Amino acid sequence: MRRVSIFGATGSIGQNTIDLIAREPDAYDVVALTGSSNIKQLAQDAIRLRADVAVTADEARLDDLRAALSGSDVEAAAGQAALTEAGCRPSDWVMSAIVGAAGLAPGLCALEQGATLALANKESLVCAGQLILSTAKAHDARLLPVDSEHSAVFQALVGEDMSAVERIIITASGGAFRDWPLDKLAKATLAEASSHPNWDMGQRITIDSASMFNKALELIETREYFGVRGDQIEVLVHPESMIHAMVGFNDGALMAHVGPPDMRHAIGYALNWPDRQPLPVERLDLAQIGSLTFRAPDEVRWPALRLAREVMERGGLSGAVFNAAKETALDGFIAGNINFPAMAEVVDEVLNCTDPGHIDAPMTLDNVLTADQMARQAARDVIEQRAG
């Protein structure tokens, strides 16, 4: 029986992971489930899967969680320290699906235990790729990608020599505003940005899809995970979301991964790796689909892509600054303090005003978290100035 933990269990990735695990309950021993404000869902899943511990990131909700778990054998805990402690509990396989930089410390702890870390928290590699990869290597831990694009690249590279890879192409749906007139974007509402044409995801990642900040993070993640240069990574807008990524080789061949827009495929691949097992996902009928379309991304519409390439050029802790500024700008948009295009403008301004000494500091967890906090404050200051 495999010991598994799910960080970010109440989000869309966590719920899809639970869907797969719950289909074979006798195959898994669930160690820890973590969530944030959806206490009811967290408790229900922890009881159903007989987890050892359920953790909410919100310390103020601990009593609510204890009440929801009353009568069960599931331990309740709360706060960032409890999330990190959950990561330190021995598990064979851990899903890292906490959104944002908050997922970094629990993921590092899981790697230090030698676990296989299924990484859906793209911010970990963006903020601290070198630290994540070196920790995995030092503890003989395995890192498996769960983003649909990076899972697709990973699968396309099975049996291939990385030295033969010329380019990696990750696709983007274009999100809610891919066909909007540019002059209309400043008037985009929160509800409009929170509706995705293809994927069923949480609000924050759906907005990140509309702004293409999710793809900007994935550009950086691709470089970190696969060790390629930034100029070898391309983004292609593919509205149907059927081809998730392609790998181009030095003989001119392109290997494409094709599948339905269902995160259970990438999750299931990581859960069952190195084997393939039957999954409850749609089987594509290509004759019925008929055609697939592609176009180059417009970096005027999606300046996040340009910013990501600048971050890759600068290196160091610039990824941590970029992500923190992005998360804070997103908070500002959700709160109604800035408009949709201003999110990229805030991030650009924070990157330009950050002291190079902070970006060039050694990549330790403390330095990453310090850069994160400084960038968040800088972004809040920029937003406040704009609002004032």
C-alpha cells in the first residue's frame, strides 16, 4: 500500500487527485490532506480517505476543522508550520498543488524525506528551481511534472536523448480574452476574467490564464525542469487545448502529446509512473474534431510572456520576485484596486525597481522567502500609488 499526501486537496488539482485515489481506496494509505478555507470539503475528504491528518493553512479555522472532524480519527492542524510538518511526514508519493509560494516549504520537506513529488505547484520551480532540483538529487527523491504542458513534454522525452532536443513548444489556450479587442481589456470584469473557455480550474489560475501569467510561469518552469535555454522554449496559442506540448528534435521531427483538456491525465500519469494505467478520461475522436488551430502569441496582448523571458535572462532570485509581484497584482485585480492590464504593469515596475543585490543573493529557502516578501510589499506600494 502506497503512502500518499495531497497538498492543496480542496483545489481543482487536489480534487482530481482524490477522484483517482478514491477509485482504488485499498491501494493507498493517505497520510495528509491540506487545504485553506474550504473546511467542509477538507474534512469530508479526510474522513472518507481515512487520512492521518488534515491541515488548514488558515490558523483561524482550526476550531472549525476540529468540529468538522469530530468523531473521526483524523488529526486536525492549522497554519504554515503545520503545512510544513505535514510535508515532513513520511510518504511515498506527494501531490504538491498548493497555489503560490506557500507550497515551496512543504514540497522541500517532502523531497527531504525521499518522496516522489508530483509537482503541480509551478511556483516552486519558478521561485527556487535550483534549490528544488538540488534537494531532490541530494535525497534521491523523484520530481514528476503535473502541469499538463510539462507532463506532455516529459512523456514526449521518454527514451530520447536531451542533446537531440532543439526546442520545446508549450501551448496556451489564450484564456478568456484571446479574441478581445485590445482596447476592451482595461474594462474586463473579474467575472469575465474568471471564466475559462476550455478548462475547469480555480479562480486564480483561470485569471492567470487570461493574462497568460500562467504560461509565463510555465516558460520559466520548462527551463528549470528540463535544463534547456530560454531561447529553446516557444509558446503557441492553441485554442482547442488538445495538443499540450511538442518537442522538436535535431532531425526536424516534432513529437506532440495529444489528449483531452482533463487534468486527470497528467495527474494519473504521475500517480502511476513509470507505468500507464487506465484512466477515466475522454478518448478523442480526431475525425469528429476535424481540425486543430494554432497562432503565435501577441506579446502586446500578453506582456507577461516578455517579462518571463526577462526573468530567465536575469536569473538568480528574479523568479521569486516575479512570482510574488504577480500574486500581489492578482490580489489587487480581484479586490478591484487595479484593472486587468495593470497586473503586468505592476510586475514590470517591481522587477525594475528591485535591488540587484537581492536578486543575486544565494538561493536558500530564507533568501527566497525574503525576496518574496520584499516583492510583495513593493507590489502593494505600486498598487497603492496607482489607487491614490
